[in-house]
Amino acid sequence: MQTENKKRKFYKKKRYALPIIIILLLIVFRLFLPTIVKSYVNGVLADIPGYHGAVEDIDISLIRGAYVIHNLYLNKIDAGISAKTPFT
């Protein structure tokens, strides 16, 4: 009889562990999401031939489905000129 009570207590404690772990993983993912997106965008900007660009910061609002890009830098690199031309 006591072993059944111990098993029930163990399962009651265990069934809350999985949802808590999932919630914590989602929170951690949300905290690192702007950094992940910023590195992805900077990689894409670096791969554009003839241009050099970078993004300083990205803010993401998941509830509104919006994002804000801070300090986008994009220059066109001319083949004949060593200086960078601002992209306008």
C-alpha cells in the first residue's frame, strides 16, 4: 500500500517537470532570438556580392509580430575605386 502512494507522489512531481522544462527552454530561446537573427542578417549582408553591410541591433516583438533594425550600414563597393560608396 505504501509503495503505491510513493509511486503516485513520484509521478505527481514528475508530471510537472516536463512542462516547466519546456517553458524554461522557450524563455531562453526568446532571450537569444534577437542575437540569432542579428547574426543571420549580418551573414546574409556579408554574402551579397559588390556590397558590404552590417546591422548593429535587432529588436523583436513576438506578440505584435514586429521587428526594429537599428543602425543598418550598407555600402556599395566599386571595382575600380578602393573607397566605399554609401548606398543611397
